[in-house]
Amino acid sequence: MWYNRTRLLTLTGLSFSSSFAFNIGRSDNEFSLHFNPRFDEHGDTNTIVCNSRMGGVWGEEQRDHAFPFKHGEEVKVIVKHREVW
């Protein structure tokens, strides 16, 4: 028999800065998700940058230009995690 558990993390806020970010993980050196939408920062415009960090070492960045956020408006991000065992 299989069991599963689903967890949802919902983050909301207002986007008045040039970017925002959050990390999901155990510490500053260990996180499985770094999520960083950039309106206009670090040479990126309307780009979502995702990454991970293990043992203090960054993984390979993933970049997406499908950008659903609008500067100055409410931002809502839902992260869904499903465990199956």
C-alpha cells in the first residue's frame, strides 16, 4: 500500500523592489529551492531564477522568462511538495 502526504506553502506580498527571493531548506548552506524573480536586477529583466545550494555550493541556475508577476502588485507563490512512500 502506498501513502502520500502533500504540503502547500503559500507566500504572498507586494512587489515594490527590483527582485525578491526565498529559500526552502535546512540552513543558509543547504536548501533545495532558491526562488528569485527579478524585475530588473543583476542584468536580468522579468526573469525567474531558481537554484539549489548543497554544502555551501550553488547548483546550476535555471532561468525562465515566463514571468507572471507585475511590479507594484500583489505576488502569490504556491509551492507544492508531495511525499510518496
